[in-house]
Amino acid sequence: MGALLATTVVRAQLALTPPAAPTAATDAAPVNKHTDGVSAVVNGEIITLAQLMKQVDPQVPAIYEQVGNKYPNDPDAAQKEFNQRIQDLMTETLHGLAEKKLIIQDFKSKGFSVPKVYLQQQFDDSMTTRFQGDHEKYLAYLAANKMSESDYQKQLEEDDIVSYQMGQLHGSSTGISPDRIKAYYEKNQSKFDVKGEIKVRQITLAPVADEPAEVIHQQAEKIVQQARQPGANFTDLALKNSTDQAARNGSVPVFAYELDDKGKLAPQIQDVVFKLQPGEVSDPVVSGSSVFIFKCEDRAAAGVQPLEKVRPQIESILRDEDQKQAYEKWINKLRAKAYILYND
């Protein structure tokens, strides 16, 4: 993998740094030297370096930026971690490409094929959704990715095969028993801890020009009385009276605050808001030159969520675990009877 790594690192550096005079490093590893090399052979089918780099290259700039931000004053450490992360990425990506080859080969070894009418439908759908029906965009995509039309159609076919194979694998997974869900919940209760939280809506009243503070306070008292009437709609009152930007835009959002999260609100507001119960409307609260009115929409105490509330979440977690194990078992069987050669 050493030659592959050297090529990747040099290409990344050339792409991400300003043009400079040739160096020994760039001279020693020309960018295009290995573009037609063989990265791996899977049962006689070749994965080229160009195919590998097509998957790796888009991720290189982000890695370069992350490492640079982590070591802004230590270029040697940055280079070392960059090299290692690129090497790890290339290894992981190459193994993924090899697995895809095995999955497609397994499909074809059973005598299966994707019906031409289905492939045509997939192509038509991609033209509509991916290229908005614009043939020029389609041709530009092919040119940018150095693909022929047959290459693109083959890509669609291979994606369909992998999707079908994975669907068959997932479809064979068994249901998750209630006992297993309960056992997972009891063993992992810390994952379902929730902090105490209160959710409120608010009305903001701010003075206009030289309007006396007493006028704002009187208006706030009147709104509170209206909001506390049976059947009163706090949202409508906010849209009618609130001077904040959200209300002017036709929205009265719900704000959520953790009950142990101090400092997010002004002390005089926090003392009022954190004591509200669901459905309760606060007295007017003065903060600065504005007056606020709050309504509690919901309140949750800190603690562990009950099993019934998190049952769907646990079932999804366990199903994902089962599917991952089933995939590993299946792909290992394919690997065991395959001939795979990696170009190290």
C-alpha cells in the first residue's frame, strides 16, 4: 500500500496548497504515475487505483482541514496524522470495494440478472431525479467522472444488485422478542436517562418610541388575564400582541430549557419559568425595558425513560445489531471461498 499512499498524499497536497516550486517529494512521486495501477484482484476482477482514488479523493480535503486545525503549529504532527488517516481511509475503502465485488459476484453466480426493463426504469428515474431531465447535465457528469454511458449504466446495475442482496439479507432477520428488549433496557438504562426539561412559549412586549412603562405593564396584565381564561389560545394572543421577530413572521416557537441548565435565562425570568407547570401562564416578568409572559407547554422530570417509551428505539438498535452480524457472517463466507489479492 506504500506506493498508493505516497500518491494519495502528494495529490492531496498539490490540490490543497498554493502552487510552489517543484520539491523532491513531488518529483519523487508524480501524480499520474500509478493512476492505472492495480489495487486489488477479486476472483480475477481488478479494482484499479483510479477506482479507489475516485472514492477517496472527495474525502481528502476535509481530512486535511481537520488535521490542520488540530495541529496549527506542528506541521510534523499534522503530516503524520494526515498520512495515517489517509492510509486508513484507503484500506477501508479498498476493502469496501472488494466486498462489493464479492456481493455482485455472488448474485451472478446464482444465475440471477437484473431485468433490462427494470434497468431502463432506473436509468429514466435517475435522469429525472439526478439530472432534472437535462441531458447536458448528464453528459457533464459523465465527463467529470471520466465515465462512458455504458459505465454509468453498469454502475446503476451494480447498485441495484447490492441493494437487492442487502434487502434479501435484511428480510431474513427474525423479530426481536420482548424478553430481549427488556434485557437490553435493564442493562443499558443509562442510555435512556433524560434531564429535567421545561418547554414554554412566550409573549414579548417592548415599548414603542417613548411609550411609558406603565402602559406596557397594564397591557401585559390584561393579556395574562385573557390567557388564563378557559379555552384561551396562547398562540393567537402571541401573534396578536407579541413584538418579537418570530411573532411578526407568523410563528410562536416552543423553547426548551433543561431544568439544571443555569445561566441560559436572565435570573428573574428563570426563577419564574422553571416553576411553571403544564398549561400554566406566568405573571408578567420584567427584564430590561421589556415585559415577558410565558406559558408552560410541557414539563418532564429528570430520570430514566420508561421501557414502553423507548421500546421502538431499542428494537431498532437490536435489529441493526442483528443485521450487522448477519452481514459479517455472510461476507466472511464469501471471503472464505474467494481469491482476493491486495497490492500491498
